[in-house]
Amino acid sequence: MLIDSHAHLDMQDFNHDRNQVIERAIKGGLSRIITVGINMASSIAALKLTREYDSVFAAVGYHPHNASECNRQALNKLTETASDPKVVAWGEIGLDFYRNRSLRDVQMNVFLQQLEIAGELGLPVIIHDRDAHNEILSILKKIGKGDRKGVIHCFSGDTNMAMTLIELGYYISISGVVTFKKASLIKEVASNIPLERLLVETDSPYLAPAPKRGKRNEPLFVTYTAKEISRLRGIEPDELAVALSANTERLFDLPAVS
Ligand code: NI
């Protein structure tokens, strides 16, 4: 049983078959899916999906691409939703200095505000880091160490960076990129970091793993990512799945599967 620690089930790519996608994942052996908000509408849609499926949990927050839409009132409203037991994290938040869809200062400000809220709520954060490794590291170092601080999703740094984050109390989530032949850096990270800090995710509908590369991604495809990690680490897929699920349950404080 695997958990997809990061999907965007509310996205319009799933409008014509969302229910089948979720049912396919559950029948295919996923025990839970965490669907992650990127702004107000998406966070509310994520929460709504948790009402329809016991296996679906939500994260709420403003993605760096959407930082310019964010304001105090919106954050207050999201803070209210976060008291719902099915909201298990604050995210997706972070910095994206590759696409720069919001101004860097705005991204930074919105990121810092959300880190503060999550800290007050005691919720782990889901962090997006694209071409902003130094900024993310320096901010998280300033905040300091803790247990279940959060996860760096679609991790794209090196092993050193991963180890620094792990020491601070973060988990490292590996996406389908690890299945790509030339992705040597992330293969190295997935092989070397402590097993107890590793998560897997799809980031669906984006980033489909091989052999589905280029197609729409969906939560069930996390199985390809886990299979590649079990090959890289030389451990049985079942053993890996047990560890990954335990990590995800610990980080997000997920209730036991009934
Ligand atoms: Ni995402």
C-alpha cells in the first residue's frame, strides 16, 4: 500500500474522469492521496474532495505562482479551514524563481507569512522550491529545527541539501522524475538519504513517470516511482512501501486506515 503524498486532484485535467482516477488509485493499492491546494479555490476544492473520499486528505495554501492573489483576508479564511481534521498540511507554499509568475518579493512575503501561520497551527508545510535552493535553505534554517516540520516536494537539490533539510526536521519527497534515465542527481538523492525521511508523490496531473512520461499523470502512477526507488536502494518493493507509508503517516499525522 502506497500513499501519493502530493497530487492536484482538483485540476481541470481531471474534470472528465476525476472519480475514476481516484477509484483506480484505491483499487490499484494506494491507501491515501493528499491533494494539495494552490490558491483559495483550489484549497476549497481539495477540502470538498476529502468529503467525498475517506482516502483523500487535503493541504491548503497559496503556491508561489499564485502569491500575487494572496492577501491577509484569504489567509485568515484558509486558517479557518485548517481546523478541519482532513486538512493535514499547509501548502503548497514556497518560491519559484524559474517561472517567476509572481514577483520575487511578493513570493517571499507570502511564503514567510504562510510559514508563520503553519507554525502557529502546528501543521507541517509542503514546500515548492524551483531554482530557489539558497533562499529556501536560509529561511528554513532561520526558523529552526523541529519534528514533522514539513516536506520539500518534487525535490530537485543534491544529497547535501537533502541532508541539511533532514537535520532541520523535513522530509524529502521524490517525484516521477526519478524514473527518467538522465535524472542522475535525484537518483543519487533517492538512493542515499535515510529511508525514514523519504516520501513519494506524483504531483499529478504533472510529471508523469516513465513509462507514462508526457501523458497526464495520476496518483496510481506513484507505483512506478516507488518501483524505481526500490531498484535504486536494492530493497523489496513491499518493504519500501511499508516504510514510505509509515513516513507519510508520521509527517501528516494521518489516522490509521480502518
Ligand atoms: Ni504541486
